[in-house]
Amino acid sequence: MEWSNWAGTETTRLARIATPRSEEEVAEEVVKARDRGLRVKAIGAGHSFTGVAVTDGLQLRMGALTGVTTLDATRGEATVRAGTPLHVLNAELAQLGLALPNLGDVDRQSIAGALGTGTHGTGLRLTGLTGGVRSLRIVLADGSVVDCSPEREPELFEAARLGLGALGVVTEVTIAVVPAFLLHAVERPEALASVLDGLDDDIEANDHFEFYWYPHTDRALTKRNNRVDAGTAARPLPRWRSYLDDELLSNRAYELLNRIATRVPRTTKPISAVSARALTGREYVDASHKVFITDRDVRFMEAEWAFPRAALADVLAELKTWVDTHDELISFPVECRVAAPDDVWLSTAYQRESSYIAVHRYHRQARGAYFDAFEAIAMEHGGRPHWGKMHSRDVDFFRAAYPRFGDFLAVRDRVDPARVFGNPYLERVLGA
Ligand SMILES: Cc1cc2nc3c(=O)[nH]c(=O)nc-3n(C[C@H](O)[C@H](O)[C@H](O)COP(=O)(O)OP(=O)(O)OC[C@H]3O[C@@H](n4cnc5c(N)ncnc54)[C@H](O)[C@@H]3O)c2cc1C
């Protein structure tokens, strides 16, 4: 049974697949696999670009454990089964008049998968998704089920909030939710220089600011999303416009252009220039999750690093210089975002206001030297790589990068001494 992740960057042969229908079945499967000497990995949507979700043993598909189970409106908390895809969660919360405070770019991931690698969106006053976790239930390697929170099993809670699938199988999470809200979205192409000139103001003045720089050009696409006052009516994009921008230009035509750029590399620069100008400005007001989320049908590989917030412009300038002085042709834009600091032990934004820069390549192209060059620049600026996106760092790097790394390892040694939940990626980043 062969399995590949979404991007096709990781492939493995599985000894066994199971789709548990209850927490008890999760525990039974874990114990059975352990007794047979198989390693175990829960899987969400396979949207991680790294080998974090890979196993050669038992793959636990969490897709039968979905939905919101309880709601505590006064505390602003929803308890959600671990396999719930974000798009299902967003729809269920919307029906209840609720929403997640922030989201990344896509909604195909499962909630546990997204939390497990530190998925984030953009916004200086908001943390990544993991910052909103209030408690969780986890099946450990011995089959026991532990409820953990800042009050109960606090060390396990701190580690398992962003646990890389290394500590056990999460079956349920309780996460902070907010009343549903609308966002006013303003998207427009701009000169990169003017974006960088106004960067601090934009980061501070907007609830959610991000921009995409198009390599081989001086152009960027900016996105400013802000909450509207109560009583403001939604003004969604007309259907033809979202079809034209999101379906045709961002997906179908973009797939075609990337195929052309792969076959005839010298077309890459004109294609990047056309892409930078093809999307014209647009403005609309819609439900938060509809504004945050875009469809991403064109497959790609990605690396993303978090930096101290102030490093964004310098890192981008160095990356641009590298692109301008090398022959590699890059057809995908570079995405730049920000996030608030948090206190999650392995969060890329642990105790620092962060900026994020993500580089991409079309999945049919070779990785080339681009990602390595970016990684070298990132290391010079105190970067921390996204756990679910491609990087080559190992345990020694992470020991120095994360003040609570040793505490995480101690929890892992306690709850999974035999490394039932281990895999080659975890051996590299956490040690054997
Ligand atoms: C198109 C695309 C867009 C993306 N956009 C963003 C973005 O905007 N921001 C961002 O930060 N990241 C983004 N990512 C990265 C993505 O959010 C993460 O890689 C995320 O982990 C994927 O979730 P998943 O459900 O696919 O998890 P998987 O990749 O299936 O698994 C990830 C990890 O979680 C573990 N896991 C899954 N379920 C459980 C469970 N029940 N218990 C314990 N461990 C579990 C797995 O074992 C594995 O270790 C994007 C990825 C893609 C492909």
C-alpha cells in the first residue's frame, strides 16, 4: 500500500491502514500495532511537505472522527474531533454563528494535522492556530487516554499542542472560537518597493496583512483584510469574478503556465511578469473563512521560515538578490506574512513577534538550489523552519532554536520511550 503526500514530495509503503470510528478503536489499533512491532502515525490530509506524517507501519486515517462535539459559548470554546477538516469545521462553526479567529490559506487540512505542525495565517495581533488550543485528549503508546490542559498534565499539554505527531494520537481538541465576523478584503498589485516602504504601517494598521512578491519582477500583490463594524452588510465578489480570478487565473491558467515554464524554462520570466499583472485589484466584504481561504489546485513544493518580525525586508532583499544573480527560474510567488508571539514550546513564533517568508516551486520542477539558498539566508537571520514545510535542519539546530526543546524531548521520552510514533523525519528533528 503506497502513500504519497499532497505535494508528492514524500512517498512510503504502509504495512497497514486503519480508519478508527471511536477513541476506543484508536487505542486498540495503537496497542495492536505496538504489540506487532509496527510504528504508528495518525494522518490528516497529507498536506505537510515534510516527512512528518510518513510511516512504514500503521497509518491511522482520522477521517471518521469529525465534527464539533460540544460548545461553550460563554468561554468561547468549541471541542472538535481531531480528524475534522478545517472546511467542515468552518462550515459547522458558521452555522452556530462562530468562527476561528484566524486561518491559513487553505482549508483542506484536518484540525489535528494543522495544529500538529504549527499552521498559521497572518496578522500581528493573532497567533497561529495552536495558540488557541485550550485542552486536548490524546491516546498514548500504551493505549491510555489522557485529558490534558494547563491544569491537568500541563507538561504533556504544552508539548502536545504542537506535537509533530510524536507523542500520541490526538482524538479531540478544545479550541478558542469567536463570534462570526466579516472581513473587508482589499487586494491589489503594487510595486515591491512601495510595499516595503510602507511595511511597518501596513503590518500594524491591518488586522491581516500579507503580500506576494513575484520573482524576476519588481511587483507584488498585497492583501489587506480588516474586520468591519457591526451591522455592515456582506458584499461578496460576483460569481464571475471569483471564477475568473480564483478558478481560471489562479488555478487553471496558472497550471498551464507552470507546465509551459517547466517544458520551456526561458518562458518563466515573462510568465512571472504576466502573473504579477494578471490579477487586478479587487475589493469585497465576506465571511472571514471565505476571505482567508483560497483554492489551491496547482500543486507545488514549499519551504517557509519564521523570523523576528523586523527581519522581513532584509531577508526578502537577500532572496531577491540571489534570484537576480542566479540562473534558476522561479514561476511561483514568494509569500510574506506576520504573526503574534505565543508560548507554545515548538511554535515558530515562540516568544517573538514573527514574520514569515515562504518560497514555492511547481511540483513537476526540480527543487534546484533555490530552497537551499533561502535556507542559508534564513539561518543568518535567526529563522525557524515551519515543521510541515521543506527544510534540512536537524536536532542540534532545534535544540539551539527553541528554549523549551529539552522539555519537549523529556515529555516524549516519558510518554513514548519505545518511539511507537517515531519516523525518519522525527529522528532527524528530535533525535533518535
Ligand atoms: C496547499 C497548502 C497550503 C498550506 N497553507 C498553509 C498556511 O497557510 N499556513 C501554514 O502554516 N501551513 C500551511 N500549509 C501546511 C499545512 O497546514 C500543514 O502541513 C498541516 O500539518 C497539514 O495538515 P494535515 O491535516 O494535512 O496534516 P498531515 O500532513 O496529514 O499531518 C501533519 C502532522 O500531524 C500529525 N497528525 C495528524 N493527525 C493527528 C492526530 N489526530 N493526532 C496526532 N497527530 C496527528 C501527523 O502525524 C503529522 O505528524 C499548507 C499546505 C498546503 C499543501
